[in-house]
Amino acid sequence: MESFDNLNEQALNHLFVGMSNTNDLSMEGGPTILKEGKGIYVWDQEGNKYLDGISGMYFRNIGYGREQVAKEIYKQLSKVSMNMYSAVTESTIRLSKKLSDLTPGNLTKTFFSSGGSEANETSLKMSQAFHNRQGNKGKYKVISRKGSYHGGTFGTMWLGSHPFLPRDEYQPVPLNVLHAPNPNPYRYEEIGANSEEECGEKAARAIEDLILFHNPDSISAVIGEPVAQPLGGVVPPLNYWPLVKDICEKYDVLLIFDEIITGFGRLGEWFGADLVNVTPDIMSVAKGMTSGYFPLGASIASLKIAKAFDGDKENSFKHMFTYSGHPGGTSAALKNIEILENEKLVFNAKIRGEQLKKGLNELKNKSKIIGDVRGVGLLQGLEFVKDKKSKESFPLEAKLGKKITEGLKKRGVWIKVSDYILPIAPPLIISSSEISDFLLILEETLKEVEKEVLL
């Protein structure tokens, strides 16, 4: 068997590891190579065991080592390994019906893709194509929110303005993308609000102001996550999404929910739309749909949108991907959803999320650097501040995120911490005792880091 030292060398020479610096990886001896995963844990090439605190990349909802999913994929691929041009497989049809049943409102018809970025690209194309079929060919601009993340393709990366994903070297900047504030109840004063409720109203009115400034006849869609993961799981004020929905309907603008992270139980509800009680015109999903066992994304359209593409050939939705509706992925998704239902994992995310939130708030009261605890279900986060009263952030040179990441890792928890946000999103199967273990490790880590950064 090939040695891991040799594999590390090959990785450094031949593999781009996403958002990682080769020199940094080289100093660490190469990237971490995973050998095994079971439940909420993974083991690396040296036998170190880690609690996966962010579900891989927010996708491992049913946990690692689900042999029944692997068997379902194998069974499907052994029969028919791929769709043909204009021909589909049974599992692809069954999943489209299941998604129609699971999603709220009259979301009814699905276009499949290979992942989240493709799903959002599809949703944007679908929204503009819909307006074209209504005779509104000038509606091509899209409004996103600052601090969001909607994908890594050239088109989707410009939708968000994630501070940790700089885009300056990728030009030109698309002229059809506009940005509105993302409501953050912890920092409501940043958009001139005096309360959380006013924060929601001002953020929604900022979208309306953009629509009016650029002319409603030019705006195709508003896209947003029901709960914003890049900001650590910020739950917007209760009035925000209903106001945004009303504004969209007023100006004939479509509302797209990016549920790539929030969907399939992550928030303690099947979808973020259920949590905020707003049904979008189009919903993008991916990650938790298969729990990462197979690459799959989807754009789910409401009946109104779907009907626009009925009729003669010229009216059809002119869009495709080679691997759209891959039967391996749709088989994995059906089994994944079955597990979520049978094991009541959406409910588990809710009650374990309540336990986690309680523990994090207790930790905040003891800590000098936790400014805010945020999130819902098993998508939560901490924002770190140098001063709780002023909410001043730590300077980049403090390397706070790196210190916390390393402190957690040496204690057996795998979470990548940014300069001021610690995301927490374990698999939905996590138990009460495992939440307690995680909280103890986090407390130990923060005590150690506080001594270093508050000298």
C-alpha cells in the first residue's frame, strides 16, 4: 500500500486544495488525508479522531458511514449508470415528486444540477427566462445581500460579497448584480436602525430602494439565504422575509431562496422557508439533499414559474447540464431523505440545537471575547469581539481564527474558524452527550486563546 508521506507529496505537487495555500500545507506536511468516517467522527491518516463540527462543508446531515446509501447508489449504477439525451431514470422522476411533496407552498417542478453553484446559476437563468416569457425582456438584474455566499462559479461568486472570498482578480464585474444590506440583529446600528425590528424593516426597504432606483422593469430576482451561514448563522428579524416577499410581489420581482445549506433539516425545519414562513418562487438546494454521498443540486420552481415554460417548443426552458438528474445522485437523495424521515433527524436538529444554543449562551456569559451567539437548529455560530461593549473586532494580526482552529483541532474537533466567526454545524445525528462533549472542548479552547489574545 502506498505510504501517506508519498500521497502528501503527490497532493502538494499535483492537487489544488480549495481555498488553501500550498506553502501553508507544505509546512504542515501536506493536507490532512481522511481514512474513515463513522457517525459524526472522521479519522485521518495518522489515526487522529475528529468530531466534524461543520458536517464536512455543511452537507453531512445523516453522518458518515451510511452503507445503505452507498448500496443504493451501487444498485442504481449497476442497472443504469446515467441518463440519456431527453431520457431519464425512475429515481430522477421519483425524487422530483418527493421534492414537490417536501417543499412548502406550490413549489412543484425541479431542474437538477451537480451542486449548489450550478443550482443557483439555474435559478437565476430560470427567473430571467420566466420574465422573458411574460414579455418583460428588460428584467435581467438580480439583487443579493452583502455578506452572503451563493457559489464559486464566475456568475455566482459575484452574487455574494463574502469577506473571506476575495474576487478582485476575476474581472469584469457583472453589471447586473446589485447588493443590499444583510440584516444582522447583533449589529443593527450598522444600517442606521435602533432595534432589531427596525433592522429588519430597513434592510427590506433597502431592497425596495434598489428596485426603484434601477427601475422595477429591470429587476429579475432577489436571492438570499433564509438564514445567512457566512455570517455565522444570522437569523434575520421576524419581519424581514415577509416584507421582502411583499416587496417582490409589488414590483413583479421573483424571490429565490438559496437553501443549499439550510435545506433538509439543518435548521430544525425541513427548509428555511418553513422557519421564516415565506415560500419563494424558486428554491435552490444541494448539500443536505444527498448528505454529500453524491454530488447533486436542484432548482425547484413554483407552479407559476413552471407553467411559463409549457406550450410550444420555443417556450421550453432552454438549459441543460450533462449530469443533470444523475441517477446515482437521485438514488442517494431518496435514501438520504428516507433516513432523515425514519430517524426523525429534523426534530433531532431542533432539540439538539436548543441544547447547543443554551450551552453557547452560558459560555458567552463566562467569556470575554464572545460578542454574540446566533443561529437556529444545527446551524449556529459565535462572533468574537475584542470589546463586548463597543463590539470592536479583533485585528487580523491577532490571528484569532487560526488560534481557535488549532486549539479545537488538537482537542479533537474539526472546525475552520474565520477571523471573527466560529461556525457550528455538526451532523443532524449528533447526540445530547456529544453536544456536551463539544461544549466542554470549546470552553477549554476559548479559555486558552483568551489568555493569549487579551494580554
